[in-house]
Amino acid sequence: MSGLLADILIIAILLVAVMGAITYIYKEKKKGRHCIGCPMAGSCSRCKGAPH
């Protein structure tokens, strides 16, 4: 029975992590940010509004 409880706990933790990531992405897109987590820290041409 404890194996089932451990599995449920792991699934719950994974669901919380995935829901947190989805919420973060949704909020950032709603703010109008194009490059979420951009390694160039927003200094790329897409973030600056320059044509591609």
C-alpha cells in the first residue's frame, strides 16, 4: 500500500510543477513577451522589434 501512496505523491508533485510552468508561460505571453527565458536576455532582434 505504501508503494501506491509514493506513486500518487510523485504524480502530484509532477502535476504541480507542470501546472506552475504552464501558469508562468501564460502570464508572460499575456504581458506580451515573445522570448520567455531567452538566453540573450531580451537583446535579440525579435525582442527589440526589428524586422527578421
